[in-house]
Amino acid sequence: MIKVSNLRCNDTKNEIGIVDPIFSWVLESNERFVKQRKYQLQVSMDETFSSVIWNYTRYSEETTNIHFSGPQLEAKTRYYVRVKSWISKNVCTDWSEPIFFETPIFSEDEWHADWIRPDKIELTGDKRYRRPYIAEKKFQAKGTVTKARIYVSCLGLYEVKINDTKISHDYFRPGFTDYYYRVQFQSYDITKLIKANNKISITVGEGWYSGYLAFQGRKDYFGNINAVIAQIELTYDDGKIDILGTDETWAQSFGKIMYADLYNGEFYDDNQIEKNVGHMIDYPYTKKTLIPQEGPSVVKVSEINPVNIFRDHNNDLVLDMGQNMVGWLTFKNTHVSAEKVVLQHGEVLDKDGNFYNANLRSAKAKDTYIVSGNKEKIYQPHFTFHGFRYVKLEGFSDDVELSDFKGIVLSSNNDQIGEFRTGNRLINQLQSNIVWGERSNFFDIPTDCPQRDERLGWTADAQIFMPTASFNMNVDTNIKRWLKDFKPEQDEQDGAVPLVVPDILKGDSGDIIANTTSGWGDAATVIPWVLYEYFGDVSVLSQQYESMKNWVDYVRRQGTSEYLWDTDLQLADWVALDSPEDSYHGATDGGLVATAYFAHSTDILAKSAKVLGNMTDYEEYQQLFVNIKKSFQAHYLESDGFTVSSKTQTAYILPVYFDLIDEEKKQAAVDQLAKLIHENNDHLNTGFLGTPYISHVLSNYGYEDLAYRLLFNEDFPSWLYQVKHGATTMWEHWDGIKTDGSFWSADMNSFNHYAYGSIGDWMYQNIGGIRLKRPGFKKFIIAPKPNKKIGKATCTFNSKHGKIKSSWKLTDSKFSLTINIPANTEALVILPKPKDKEAVKKSVIKVSDGKAYFTNGKVKPDVITFDNLDFIKTDHFDERKVIVSEYDLGFELGSGKFHFEYKMN
Ligand code: BGC
């Protein structure tokens, strides 16, 4: 069987709003060694493919990143796509299931709608929020409607209803961008909602545009007018089109929401009756910044049921969701005893088991519901979200039931593509915490935390977590959209990348810290490169190239020489434990960190230039990297070439990982690192910048056991320390809750910060053993490092080419491994070696239905018995590729499912 599945356009299918289509598909087969030789891709104006506008045939293995290069696409038009793939001259698949994509409004003059704003502003609540308003219009369909669309956006957050039905499953639209430069609009199919007489109502709240943002209590960052724009297009069966745009004829009302603020929560008065307060008025605001939505929206990804309800020692009624999560608590209005219900959200209980929310700082995270008579009503907030596990309940009667409540989990709609399970309960919980951290903090943009008065696009947090994030979920289009906000922000400050994107700290609050810092600004280079590697997405490199280069050039102008960044405030190894108690900065020298990252970014830029075929830049930045490396060695290494001037773990980790120590000296440097770890009682003490790579560096230089030791440590500081202390998401600090039960200062103590979840990348690569060889996992390695304390592991990664699987089991007597290599990919499988040399010699590997033998390090094809090993392609199996290390045995294999089994002792 061969077939094409999962045909996608910009990583999605049947989507409205696509401007530059990029196609991908998966070749599936249950036969071995299948490769695509040729494909035919068609784009048509109709579903039956009788009006094909692009018929594209190529002799190529490529199944991803196929850019549409047919005739100019028309705006607001639907196109159908299908593909067929050949695996040999005469063997091809059927046509794939067709998908469609539809283009949105392309240009400013296609907007036949005006920005409108409310005439009446009501300031409500103690913090004088702008009350959300409703813009409304009645309209008629003048015939049989065959197609209806709405294009809509606002300066704030909106929710659209047509005839009282919400038009989509999306929330928090138009999304968080730097609204000065880019305001997304959305395109929705509303055909099914249209009747003869219709009413459209758009509720608009403040959101990121004008609500409270960041820790300075700042409001109205982007503006103080929450305008809205919408265009409805009705196409009738006779081909005529009616266009209805927002204008001054739209009515203004207020509804039941008294206020809604992202940090502070919603106040909803169910006794309010929607009242008309006049008309919307014209708002002469630019349409130039309107851009079509790219990538997924925030949606409800799941629902969870609370696990407990109890009175704490303060007699507060507290609900426990059993999981730190992001979204809303909804409840049924059945067991309510007061006129007012108040929900206050918190992440953890204090030492004494009481409700606690001091770590939310100024964010009130409080939803208030004024009760109406309707006893079955389910209340769900709008235009606010909370990060919480516990909710303090006020206004409920004592007979309130767990089943009255539900947790609505909100997140960017990124597909989960990775799965990682082991035989170790604590490690599984750690993985679950990492995934929940990702779900929680990929909230339209990648954020630092979801609960306190931040929830911002902190750049370092995102860059260190991105490899792990990419193993767990397909974050490509989501993050690619966010990256587009980098360049305009950089243009404002000479190429420097701000600490947060969108840069809502600039101006007074930004100046308090710095306009940029290494490790944070390097998100500009690291993230596009990660997306390129994990998803094979070359377009992200071309899209971001200028931003990457501007960043490197900016850093090049800093420092006391062209090849050093030894000036400016550096946040460096943020919250590392090697500095004094309660200090934010780790002990690693800021100049060392900044110069190391400068080199790393330059290296990435050079490699990107090469991928994009820009050889002039490649040579220039390659040379720059060499010069920075020399300069790093002269300034931060002793004359032995491996002893680093800062005696911290991170000071060794970065130069080894970023290739700033000569290859032949790296082992000695890692020996020093191991020594420092031993001196610290076999524990890490790294912060944001050292932690992501510590285990990689140890594993890559012969300290696999020590890497496992760090992973298995259950006492402070370690990943499992948090797990043992009941964490269900990742903590910001190793000691968020200290050994005596007290907290790190409430100034900065998030219990849902994904940064230290960056260990996930190591777990996939070492426990599961799935490692990248060619971008997009077109070629990869499967090299699991089995460990008795884990016993077994199943690790799958749904790559752009299909599902990669590595599943192993280790018992006293036997090791077995089952792998899946998707069609059209190749893998180098490196089997873990038996413990001693004799065993290596004797061990018989049963490979599916065949046999192969270890030899003492000198593996040659002619000494391996190939009986029945029909699947090993001899042309891919030469000595150089097979021998991996003294006792390891590797096979280069094409696609298929394989099973290996042999004695380890
Ligand atoms: C954020 C971080 C961030 C740091 C840098 C914190 O408040 O939550 O994760 O990277 O500030 O200053």
C-alpha cells in the first residue's frame, strides 16, 4: 500500500485567509524503503479539478515546503489542491484527498468598511476599565445566499455573534501583535448562520491593546480607543454580491460584561439587560496595518474536572483542579447562595495549606459574577484568562458539588506531535509538567508565565524552550507569525532585539532594565534556526534573515572590540543558583555569556546564509565566528585552552555547546564541568542559559551516567524535586517552594514557567534517542540510551514526513527496540552496547526476522551475517557509516518498521 495523506497548506487545511500557500504531505506505506521519486501537485478553481490553474510536476523527494508558484492568486477566492506521488517509474499513489485554501482580502482598497468606535465610553470598576461594548447591525439577505464571509478585526479583543451564535471556536482575536505595525484580521465562513433577517453583534473588550500590561501598572499601551472593523460579504445564487461594512449606522450597546481585563479578570452582571446607547462613530484609523491572520488561534483545547473542594484553615472554600492550567473556571449557577459569586485564582497552597495568590503580584485574577434567577446558567468569562490550579470560591452554598465546575483549558491551537512515556512515574510526571507548561504558555504568543502581571513574549524563555516545544507540538506557524514582530521592533533600536516581543516594555518601563541583553536578543537567530531544523521550514529563514543579521550586526557594534560583547547590562544565567540567595543573576560572567551567545548567533547566521544560498554573507559571518571564537579563547580561557575564567557550570556548558573550545580540548573542559557538578554533590546549579544544554554536553562527552544522575535527583535542586513537591507544571525557580515549605520571594515566583522544561529536548534525544540529522527529520538518528531506572520508553514524533517511533524495553536479560521510520526518510539506528567486551562479541542481535552479530569494534559488512536481513540496503551500508564507536553498532535504514532484540549482559 502507498498513499498520500495529510496534505496541508501552510500547515493547515481548508482554511480561509491564506496569502502565500506552502504545501506539504506525507507519503505513507507499509512497505520498506519507500521513497518518493516524483510528484504532481494541482491547484484548481473547482473541486472536480476541471479548471486547474497550476499543474506542477517535479522529480524530487521533497514533500514539504513546496511553494505555490502558479499564476497570481485572486483575493477572496477558494482554491482546491491535490497531490499524487510516484515511488518508481510505474508505481504511484492515487490522488490525495483534496483540500482547499481560500484567500482573504489582499489589499487596503478591498476594505469597504470603516474603523468605527463607540460613542459612549463607560469607565467601570476600581481600576477604571473601559466597559466592553457591542457594535450591532441588522441586515437582510436579498436572495439565496450561497456563500457568506466576514473579515473582521479590532483594536482590542472581539467576539462576533450572528443571530446570537458565536461565529467561530476562536478566542482572543485578533491576537497579540505589535499593533503599531501589524493588526491581524480574521476571515470566517458564516454561510450557515445567515437567514433572511439577520443581526450581527460584535463585543469588543480591551485586551492587550489597552488593558493593563506588564508590572508597571501601565495601561493603554497601544492606544485608548477600542475600534472595530468588519466586512460581511453575501454571495447569492445568481452571482451577485452584497457587501456590508462597519460604518456609523451601526448601533452601540452595553451588555452584561461590566469589565474584562486580561490580568484582573471579568465582572459580569447577569442582571443587566442589553441596552442600546446610541451609534458607533467613524474612527479615521489606518487600514495599512491590517494583515491576514497567520497560524492558529487560541482555542479551548480541553476541559478538566476539579478533583477536590475543601475549606482551608482560613475557612475559605477552595476548589482544586488537580492540575495547574490556563483558561477559565466555568460553573453552573445551581448551588449559589449569594447575589455575587467571586472566583479568585491561585497556583499553589501555602505552607499551611491555605489559598495563596501573592505571587500573582498586581494581577487580581478575579472573576465576579452577579447572579441572575436562572439556576441552570453556565457562566464562562470573556477577554480574560487565568493561570491556576486552585480557585477560592465565594458565594456558593455548602452543598456545592464538584460537578458544578469545569476547567476550560485555553491555548494556541498547536497540534501535539510528540509523545514521550517511560516506565518511570516521576519522569512521566516531569514530561506531563513540560507539556502543560507549553500548553499554558503558548497563548497566542510564547509567554513567560500565565498568571502574574506579565504573560509577555520574553525572548530568552522562548528561545531556550523552543527545541522542546517543537518536539511536543507543531509550533511552526504559530511562532513564525510571532517572529514577524521582531524586525519592526529591532528597526526602532538599531537592530537590538527587545526583551519582550511585542515590545510593550519600551519607553518608561523598558528603560528600567535595558533595551536588550544577550540570550534574550539571540531569540532572533536561535528560534528561526530551531524551526528550520525541526520542521524543515526554509521559509522561516528567508522571512527572518534580515532580523537575524540586524541582531548580529548590532552586537558586533557593542563591546570593547568587534569580537567581544563585554559591555552593557547582561541578565546572563538568569536565576542560577550559584549567586547569592534571592539574587536574580547567576554567577557566570556577563561578558562571557554575551560573547558566547554572540558567537552562537553568528554561527547560526552564517549557516542560514548558506542554506539560503547567500555565499557572500556566509563567508563573512563564518569568518566573524572564527574571530569571535579566537577572542573568546583569549579572554575567557586559560592558556591550557579549556579552563574557563568563571568557575561555574554554565561557564563550561556554553563554550562547549557553542563550539568555542577547540574540539580536542572539549573533553577536558567537560571533565572540569563534571568536577564542578561532583563538587556540588552531583547537582546542577545552572539558570536559564546553562540548564538547556547541561545534559546534552554531559551526554555528548561520555558523562551519560551523570546526565541521568541529574535527571533522577529528587532532592533540591533538580527537576524531580519539583515533581516530588507536587508540581504539575514547571516552576520558574529550582526553589519556588523551598525545602522548609516556604516560598521564593513573591516578587517573582511563577509555578508555570516553561524555561526549565528545556530538559525535554534531551529526554527525546537521549531516552527516546530520536535525533535530527537533516532538517525536518528527513534523515534522523535513533540512538536510545536505555537506563534501568526507566526500564522502558516509548517516544514518538510526528514529523513533517510521518511518525517516527522509538520504543524500547530493558530487562535484566534483554534489550528490545521497535522503531518506525516513515516513508521517504532514512535513519541511522545506533544500538546501545552491551556492558562488557565479551558480551559484545557473543551478543546476537535478532533484527526482526534476521540476525546480525556484534564484532569487537571492527564492524564490517562482511563479518555481519546478513541472513534474511533483506531490509538493510547494502548500498547504504558501508564501513564508514556503520562503525560508530568501539562497541556501538549502527545501521542506516530506509523506511519501515523494525524490531531489534539482544542480550545486554
Ligand atoms: C520573566 C522571565 C524573564 C525575566 C527577565 C521575568 O520577570 O518572567 O522569565 O525572562 O523576567 O528579566
